[in-house]
Amino acid sequence: MEVFGQAWNLIILEPIINVLIVLSHYLFSNFGLAIIALTIVVNGAMYPLIRKQLSSSKAMQELQPKMAELQKKYAKDKEKLAKEQMKLYKESGVSPAGCLVPMLIQMPIWIALYQSIIRLLAVTPEDFLGLSQYLYSWSVVYSALPLGSNFLWLNLATSDPLLLLPLLVGGTMWVQQKMITPTTADPKQQTQSRLMLWMMPLMFAFITLSFPSGLALFWVTSSVIRIAIQYFVTGWGGLVKVATPKSPDRDKKYRKRIAQVEEKTSEYADTGADIVEPTSGQEEGLDYGQSGDNRQDRGRGDSARLKGIRREPGRSRSHRPKRR
Amino acid sequence: MEIKYNRVLLVKVLLFLVIVLVCGLSVFGCVGRGSIPKGWSGGVVADSILFLGSMEGKLVAVDISSHTRLWEVPLETSEQTSGFGCAPASTAVAIYGSPAITEELVYVGGYNGKIYAFSVGKDEPRWIYPREGNLQPIVGGAIVSQGKLYFGCSDGKVYALDAADGYTEWEFQTGSKIWATPVIDSETLYIGSFDKKLYAVDAATGEEKWGKPFETQGAIISTPVVYNNTIYIGSFDRYLYAIRITDGSLVWKSEVKADNWFWTKPVVFNNTIYAGNLDGKVYILDTETGEEIVDAIDLGRPISSSPVLVDDSVIVASEEGQVWIIDTTNNQKSELKNLEEKVYASLCASDGVVYIHTSKEELYALNAQSGAELWTLSLRS
């Protein structure tokens, strides 16, 4: 455990602490600007991961109607359901771990950033003494300390007396969360979505009431950057009822795969049944260029389409051609 | 075994991650923020009584001949809370500086921004400064000279109070917070500040001496030492400085640059300065030239407690609790004792005995020559 702690300090914590000090020195001895600058830099460095996470997350959401169908279809056979779900993921090229792995990789970075800011604010003598063991031997590091803790109306080492920061933290996190929250007709999923939407912003707003403003500044900056990235990757998402998202190539790839899978599924369904011509509404539902509530429409479209699948009298399962 | 991936599982995992993150942040916040300052008061001996502040926020008087607690009195209980489970509803007042003593009173400053004056044996303070409200945290120690009590404060001011009644004599503003203990020599007070400057102030009037303060490239926390009309001070810029007492001009800046901050007060003896550093080394320099007399003695662990001179030996403790003796005749070190407890408080010596207050609230009395443990006393209630 001690080795892990030392490695953590050496590889992650010390570089961040020293870079923050240097940034502060060159940004007019302003620690607030240093926090904002480093948060931007770190987000920039992690952009591929963040984008992958968002794209995967979106692709997962787009698979939800198919998932719902499978859950309905194999409600009594959990084993089969799991197999079919895995099959669907595999065929659509979407990995559920695609959203978790990037998130897991980012978490240590966020925690290290958090720890660095806390250590640099070093309010108590114990903290300040502890900080001395994380410093590089660069002269600029030694001359820059202690860092000034004033930024705008804030003392970065104490909580915001005007309570603006908790509001900003909660507000920006809510917007960010709302953008990635899918709209769904399933009441159970709606409850979970609502929980996710409100829980994190409220918790962070609450702890901002008592935590140093420097951390809150970091959270607000992170959220604003994430909102911007999310907008460019997935559009406004759940924030607006109808919106045309900016879809990068990667999303198109996912959509294409999903469309292919759906076609395949349709072919399977077709093997023993005729397909009723889709209505214009169903066709709209198949348009994957839409997002937000349209996904819900799409879900209904799929469902309606499946309802439209009916066996032609006189044709039995035995007539089903063998699948190759 | 196949893993069942679905949205419910995903949401649960995300919820779990959020909870872990928030809890983790809270824990790191509590730890990193050091929400509960604990203090590390060193001791002062007078008439066979050792006065020091305990980590429970008490001023304690120990009879060093019978090694028993004579008297103890708690400072006020802090009302400050940090919320979110980081601190209890109230905490003891942390005491970092060593107390100051006169024939009548004992003075001690608290991290709650108050100075207390007690008559020994009395539970009620004679006076408290300020009478109402609090100053910023007081980290350095207080000193008494010619009826005045002097101390520096985190609000960047040096305060001079009437030692008898605690009324303000004068205040002197520096550019940043002060954690250092002042020193007085020939009616002049010298004190370092986080603004990287060393100030010389008229102890009677509070007026600044020299044309301008002496400036280094790093914050100054350590207490200066005055020796042969020269002030010796270590800085966060990792250099030691010798400054003329008359006009604040530089005599020398050490050629050697340490690897970390000079945090503690140096010891000067026989034209040699011994300065402990947070890089774990004791730097031994010639007071006249600033050149290293011998290579720095490496104790292996940071030195954050001020060393003490006993006869012709310098006793120094590392943060990890190893106590060393440096023979000033040959500048060789040898281990006196390994306390195996953290030591941050300044060492204190009297009649060949060294008193060490550890972070586990143990008070050790060691024979300064042999390192024999004479007695220990727990300062816990």
C-alpha cells in the first residue's frame, strides 16, 4: 500500500502540484487562473477519452429500444436474454465498457487534481509542512510559494460567503447531467435517470458550502468544459426536446452498425412473416439522425414495426429458410 | 461466466462511482485540508517548571523534578465547524508556538486567533486578547521583553501588547501572514513574513527600522538568530542569509543551496551556524563567511522541530522521531534515541536534559549526553 502511495505521489500528484505552482507564477501569481488553466489542459489531454466515453454512452442509449425489445422477448429466460444482449452489443460494435473504462481512467486524474488543489491551498501549518515534500527543486516553485488565495470575490482557501459558487457548481453539473440523460418511456428508467440527474449536482453543491472555493472553481470549470465537449460530440442531448446534434464520424459509424444490426434483425423476423409497410411515423422513428425525444419515437417505431410483423396464413415455421 | 450488461446495471455502476467519488473527495478533503489543526507546541522552562501547549488545547505546567503535571488549563473551545463530517461540532484550540513566561504570567497564543495570559495555578485567564472576536490564527510563539508581549499573526501584523493587562501598545503591518516567532535584540524586534521579507521594528514604538526590509526569494517562517551584531535567517528559497543588524544589508548568502525549506530556527555556537532543513540535512556554516565548514549532516528525514544547544552539543530531532547529537568540536553526529514518534515541536533543554513533545502527546525527558530516557509523561487527559 505504501508503495502504491509513493507511486501515486511520484507519477501523478507531484507533477500536478508543481505544474499548478508554475502556472500560478506565470499567470500573474493568480492561483485561480492556474486552476482554470490546468483544468482546461487536463480536459484537452483527456479529450479522446472523454469523447470515446460520450460516444459509447450515446451509442448505448441508441441501443436501448432494441434492448427493451429483447428484455420483453426473453423476460422469462434470463440466460438467453444475457446472450442476446451480448450478441447485440457485439454485432453493433458497442461495448458497455466503452463508457466505463474511459471514466475509470479519468477518475484518478480528477482525484489527483483535487488533492493537488487541496494541498496547495494548505491552510493549516500541518498542510503547509506536508506540501514541502511534494515540491520539485525548481527555483520558481520555491519562490512562488505560498500561493495567493484571492480570486475575484473569493478566498480560494475558504468557502464562498456569497453562496454563488455552490449554485454555479450545482447548476453546471445539472446541465451536464441533463445533456447525457436519455429520455425514456420506461418509468423505472425514468426514476433512475431523475436520480442521476439531481443527485450529483445536489451533492456537490452541498459539499461546496463547506469546501474551499478553489475546489469549487475546479468543479465549475470542469463542468463548463464538459458541457462544451458534450455539445460538440453529442449535441445538447436531453437538454432540449428536439435538436439536431452535431454528429461526428465516429457517431455515424455507431449508427451505421446499429442500422446494420437492425436490418439483420428485420431479416430474421422476415423469415417467417411478411412485413407490413411502415407508416410514415415509423419511418421517422428509424431516422437515427434524430435525438432526444425522437429516440423515444424511434422506440415506438420499432415496437410498432414489430407489432406489424405477422405470419401469413398458410405459412409455417417449417418454411423458414435456413440461416447462413 | 457471461456478464449481463444492461442499462440497470450501468446506472447502478455509475451511481456507485459517483458515490465513491464523492466519498473519496470528502475523505481526501478532510485529510488534505487538515480540517483539524492539531498544534505542536514546544516547551519553556522556568524554576523547574516546564510550560507547553498540549494537542488537546491546554496550557500545561509540568514539574520537571517530580515529572508530574502541576496544573493545566484548557483554552477556549473553538466553535468553528467545517461541515460534511470533516470535523466535530467543536474542537480544541491548536497551539503551535511555545509559551512565553514572566514572573507573574504565562502567555500562549492559539490557532483560534487569541492570546491568553494565565497566572500559574488559576483556571481563569488574567486577560485575553482581543477582548472581543478573534484575530487570524496565531502560529508563531510569543515573546516578552520589558513589559511588552510581542507576537506575529496570520493577518500579517506584529502586535505589541502591554504584558500586564493585554492592551495594545502598537501594531505593525507586513505584506503577508506571519507564522514566525519574533526575536528582540537591543530594543529592536526582528521577524520574518510570508511576504519573503525580514523586518526590523522598533520594539518601543513599532516603527520600521532600516530603510526597507531585507528581502529574500522565499517566505520566511523560521525564527531569526542574532549573534555578533548579525542576524541569521533561513528562507523558503533554500538559502541561509547573514544580515547586518545596523542597516539590514546582506553580509552573505550561503553558497550551498538546500533541497527544501528552512523551517526551523538555527542554532549558532562558536562562530558556527547549525541549520536544520526539511530536506533532512543539518547545514553547518561559518558565521563569518557563509561557507560550509563540513558537508551537511544527513539525518534522512525532514527536520521540522527547532534544534537546541546543550553545552557544546547540538541536539536535533528528525520528523520521524530520531534524536541526534552533533558534537560541535568535530561536527560528527551520533544517534541519541529513536522515539519512533513524530516530532514537530521545538526542542527544549534545561540542566543537561532535553524535553521533547511528540505528536502522540508524550513528553520525553532525555539525558542530552547519553540519550537515556529519564522519564516520560503523557499529556493526554
